[in-house]
Amino acid sequence: MRIIAKATIRDFWLIHSQAEFPLLDWYNTTKQATWKSPNDVKKTYGNASIVANNRVIFNIKGNDFRLVTEIDYEYQLVFIIWIGSHKEYNRIDVTTIEYNG
């Protein structure tokens, strides 16, 4: 998978250093993946949440952080839509929040 954009997660871990290694692990695992459907994502990340509009939410660092992505399975692209704390996540609508990369 091609991830758009690593800078978004890097900027996040520069502020939240405890997220660096879990995000790097997610990045490296996802980069090596070839997901053709949400079922493939679930095989890799059983606790990922599949939502509308091809959105997938990943739990990072034992669910301390949430990573909202949009996946284009045909073109093998993962767009980083949003990342934040679990508390911040509860205040957003993951189906409508915009990509601002």
C-alpha cells in the first residue's frame, strides 16, 4: 500500500513522542500490505473498525490514539485523514471529516 502522507503521522509523533514507535510499526506493516478489501485489513488488524466511505480506523498504542484513514483498494492507496487521542476522536464524525494533506 502507498500511504499518503507519512508527514502527517511524523508531525503527530513529534508532538506525542510515545506514539512514534506504534505509528512506525503501523506504517511499516501497512506499507508492506496488499489489501484488496476491508476483509484483508481485518486479517492484518483485527481490531480495526471499518466504517462508511472506505474509512478504516486503527487503534494506535493500545487505543491511546486513533488513526482515521481512507483506503482506495483498487489503487492501493491509504490516505491519512486524521490522527488524535481517543478523547479527541469521540468529538469527530469519522465519515465526514476531510483529508487535509
